[in-house]
Amino acid sequence: MSLREFAKIAGVTHTTIARLESDTFETQKVYLDTLYLICKNLHYDFYKFLIETGYLKGSDVTAAPMGEGLTSEERELLRYFRELSPYLKGMTMEAVKSWAKKSGDGEQKKA
């Protein structure tokens, strides 16, 4: 596979992949959103990548992408969610949105 073909699959430019391969980012910033995009498009777990590359220690995976801590229940749900197919992820998201809305309506009626 050529560098350009790989970059297309990864969702980034071929120059980004070339820089990553040649380690020219050593003096430049590597943006996490770029790394996340590559992992997402290659169907590779982003947190696993961060651990394997030394960005995170194993115990740091409890941190949420936006810096908020996750409960053990939320981490468990996230682990299962990541294993779903794209179709089932979409169905799950729609169901959760619907349930959240109904839950919010019920709480407001009780108040």
C-alpha cells in the first residue's frame, strides 16, 4: 500500500503520515485530534494507542476525552459500545437519546 493510499484510509494528508513516519514531529506538536482521527478511521482503539505509545499509563484510561472522569459503569458501557458495529452504534445512540429525553421529561413532571 502506498503512503497516499494509507493516508486516504486514515483520513489525513500524505504529508502528515510522512512526518509521523520520519519523526519530524519531534519538534512540532502532534495534535490529539489528528491521532484520534487516524485511529478512528483505522478502527483502532484510541486509548489503547495512547497507552502503547506511552502517552498514557494504563491507569490513566479512566479519563474521558474532554478531561472529565468516568465512573466504572460509564467505562464499562464505553468498552461495550466500542465493540459494536457502526450500524449498532448508531442504533444505540438513537435509543439512548430517546431514553435520556424521556427520563428528563419524567424528572421534570415529578418536580
